[in-house]
Amino acid sequence: MRAATEVYRNPLAIQRIGDPFVLKASDGTYYCYPTSAGDRGYKAWTSDDLVNWRELGFVYEKCEKSWGYKQFWAPEVVEHNGRFYMYYTARWTEKDSLRIGVAVADKPSGPFIDVYDRPMFDFGYAAIDANILVDEDGGKYLYYSRDVSENYMGERRESHIYGVRLADDMISVVGEPILLLKPEQEWELKSGPEVYWNEGAFALKRNGVYYLMYSANYYASKQYSVGYAISDQPLGPFRKYKHNPVLASNGDDVSGPGHHCVIDSPDGSELFIVYHTHTVAKLGGGNRQVCIDRMGFREDGSIYVNGPTQTEQPVPSNRIVE
């Protein structure tokens, strides 16, 4: 049983990163894979308790055979049948456009090696921010953002979230993608008037309901926030929660909380949202840091987040059952 005095405080000691994704491996160890090393690839961190982290160094590094040459963003790692699959964003040398790749490792600490000498798929436009959902029936789904850089909607540009079936081999997609979310709620339009975002998808399932969480607004702005939508099917149609956002800036103290993941505590009894905020709240910008806060579901199935916090919080639960 944890001691009552055990506490943590945001931000955690993972600095100058963005887009944190946390894997809880089958042995219970946590691994954090963020946007972390510019144009070189990805570093990772490891923890036993979600609070105290140790840097592992590079787990994926660009090489001469890499299809991507810069802007390595937003990696996510899935453990499946004893192997670890990294889905990541980079700029493709061939078309000078952002795409999603897949790399595989035998250990969560890497090294992750590209499966292909090209992106995982190419639907003819810039794609970023891959997220994977493995359903209870074994169905697999990949969610991603059609990037704002190339998605023109008349005189403005928008980032939209799509979903597509992931093949059982974990390294290819099946069929055509389906448009799931686009900026339309009032809170999502604060970064305008010419550019709008829905990005950083994170899908989860609870009591037969599919929750598609996402971030909206410009990542370097104070308005960057998290919302969600729900559906009865993994590929929609999704309905956005009318009380979005569920995680947003807090006055002058916390700026731009977003691009998150959801993970459970060491004993599985609590849920946490892991997200980044701007290192200097008053400035915003690209320098970001990792934070975690408790989240959960109300009786009506809606999501709540107890954050963003900057005060001392009890460490994630790690009860020992005798």
C-alpha cells in the first residue's frame, strides 16, 4: 500500500518534448515515446510508477535507408504478439510531404527498425499523428490526421481526423479511410481565421462505446485543448461531446494542454491522461513538457479530467494485493 505522503507535482521531469505517448508493457513497465529529437528520430523514457522517469536515449534513429528525412513527430508504440510496433510521422523525401511510417522492435527500448523503405500508406496527402485501437474482437483500427499543411477548404486550411482498418499484420491498412472529425465546435475555431485543427487522436473503448479523443487549435497557442466524440462503431459516425473541451488552459499558469494519451495506474485501478503543456505558459510556443492528471467517466458515460493541476497530487495507485 502506498504511503499517504507520496505525492507528485506537474510538470514531470521530461522536458523539451511534445506529443507524449505512454505504453504500459506487458510486464507493467511504462515507456514514454514523445516528439523528442528533432530531425534525428525518437528518444524514450521509462518508469515503474508513471511519475519518476529515466531517459533511455534513442530508440529509433534516422539512417541512410530511412524514407523520412526530417520532422519526426508523435510516435506511438503498440505491443502485439511479443513484438513492438512504432507508428510515427516524418517528412517523406520522395514527395517532401508528411506521412506515417511503421517500425518494429523486439523490445520496447528498441532499436526500432523500419518495415518499409517508404511510408506505411499513401492516400495522396499529408498524414500525421497515428493512433491504434485493438478492439475486443481482434479488429484493429488506425486513426490519423489529414494534416492542415495540404488540406485546403476553400480559402482556409483544416486538419481532419480519419480512421481506417489496420490489417492483422499490424503493418498495412485495409480499404479506404473514413472522415471522422473536423473542426466545427466554437472552442475549436479560436486559432482562426485561416487555419483550424483537429489532430492528435486517441481512441479507447468503454462499455461498448468508442471514445475518440483529440486536440484542437494551434499547438503553440494557449487555446490548444482536448475534446472527444463518441460512437457505437470504431469508424463512426462520431458525435462530439457538447461540453468540450475536457482539458484546457488554466489562467496564466498552464498553457496549451494537449496531444495526449490515456493510461492506467500500476495496479490498474485509476486512469490518467498524459499530455504536454508549454514550458513557459506566458510565452507558449514549441517548448513543451509532460504532465499527468487523473481522469475518468461519470455515470452518464461522459469523460472528466481532474486537471490541469500544478499542486501536489497523490501518486498513481500501486496497491499490493495479498
